[in-house]
Amino acid sequence: MSFYGLLGAALGHSLSPAIHKYLFRHLELTASYSLFSVASEQLAAAMDGLKLLGAGGVNVTVPYKRQIIPLLDELDPAAARLGAVNTIAFYQGRTVGYNTDYTGFGIMLDQAQVGVRNKTAVVLGSGGAARMAAYWLSDHGCSDVKLVSRSQPEPATEFAVIDYAALSGLSPTDLLVNATPVGMYPDIGASPLIANQLAPFATVIDLIYNPQTTCLLKLAYDQGSQTVNGLSMLVAQAVAAQEIWQQRRIDYAIINEIIPCLLVQLNK
Ligand code: NAP
């Protein structure tokens, strides 16, 4: 039986096993998907162990999406440009790193019918997800993309970086993306912005999916913005990972079958 899993630090509430188990049933595969929580200093040993035991593939999450890169034999060029890996395939002992968050982000925007061509965008955060979102928006025709950071981001980025104070002077902007963890379970009362900082934005996208309606999305909805959460992105990046692992195309319509199952789990 093939085995797969998620490599990260604190994985207690992950929805990934439920998503991949659904996909295995759909693809008629006998396979398992487990959570592998490891400490930073054990990451290299964990990769050796997965190789030795014959893993089919693993996803990688916070905080190892960058740290994993030097441990891989090969890097897909798209993942190299983003500087972050969330999916690893094992090909006869060789490890190759990919980034399917990029695909997932695009599918989330497509499903929510958010157009980006000639739009302006502000992305909160400067970590892996913020940089991925900035690249996707710029690659797909956004005319201006800025990152918002509490300090000067490391490593440097090609996108303009502003601080939170600069948001108050911002002219009307089409899209806001929250790519910080602020507002994520269990700190569901927190928001990266207050109500009057949200005024410039027509559409507010929060990459967080637990809770489904973050404090930020509540504030944005109340002021009449279109709001989108990160649940379809989570499912879409998993479908894209399975496409790599199984080397076959999967109809992305399956996302809309999986989401209701996840909502049951999230609302428990
Ligand atoms: P990360 O690499 O740790 O980056 C998070 C960034 O957020 C940091 O670089 C930091 O930027 C900012 N930040 C952290 N704590 C903050 C705080 N207390 N206040 C304000 N800003 C803070 O994490 P990531 O991998 O980019 O993930 C970011 C978020 O996206 C997480 O919530 C994650 O769950 C979500 N995500 C969702 C999906 C999905 O499928 N839906 C996929 C990937 C990520 P500065 O230091 O520059 O301010």
C-alpha cells in the first residue's frame, strides 16, 4: 500500500488527511495519508526515513516550506522561483519539490470569480504564502502588487513593501489578501487590520480557512466588500499534489464535493 503524509511542526487540526482520503477513494487507490509532526532538527532524518520506507509523496507545511529545500535532490523551477515547497514526490529514491499552493491560489480566485487583470492588490505578510500570492497576482496581470510587512522582509523581495502605518494613506485598491496567520484558530478574535483600514479594498481574501469567516472577513463583509476564504485553496493544492503523485489529471470539480465534508469537520 502506498503511503503519503504531511510534514510539519504542529499538525493537530489538519484537514489534509480527510481531503486526501477522499481523493484516494475517488481515484480508487489503496493508500494512506498520515500526519508527521517533527522538530526542526529532525527534518533531515525524517526525510531519510520517508525515502527509506518508500513514501509515495509528502506535503510540507509551516514552518518547513523553505527549510526543506536544501534537503531535496531536485526542485521544480516554479517552486525554485517561489522559494517554497509544499509538495514532495519520491521518484525511485529521488526527491523533487513542487509548489501546489500557487495552483490552489489561482483555483480559489477562479471559483470565487475574482478577476485580477489590471487590478491593484495588497498582500499582508512577507512569508511563503504572501510571496506566492504576490507572484500569482503579478503573473496573471495585476498592475500593482504591494506586500505589507512589520519589518524589512528576509530574504528581500522584488515586490514593493510598505508597513501597516502606510495603509491609512492608500488609494482605492481592488484586492486585499491576508497571508498572515492572524485570526486563525484558536486566536479567532484577532484581525490583522481594523475596520477603517479595510475601506480601500473591494475584495478581501483571507488564506485562513479555520474559522471559515475570520474576524477580518466579518469586518470586510460588513463594509460591503466581496469576501473569500482559503478553504477551496486548501483543497485545490491537495488535488494538484495528487496529480503530481499519481501522474494523472483530476477534474477540479471534485473540490466542490470535498468542501461540504470538510465543513462538517470544521463545524464539529
Ligand atoms: P509564514 O511563512 O510563517 O509567514 C507568515 C507571515 O505573516 C510572516 O512572514 C509575517 O510577516 C506575518 N506575520 C506573522 N505573525 C504575524 C503577526 N502576529 N502579525 C502580523 N503579521 C504576522 O506562513 P505562510 O506559510 O506564509 O502562511 C501564512 C498564512 O497563510 C497562514 O495562516 C497559513 O495557514 C495560510 N495558508 C493557507 C493556505 C491554504 O491552502 N488556504 C496555504 C498556505 C498558507 P512580517 O514579519 O513581514 O510582518
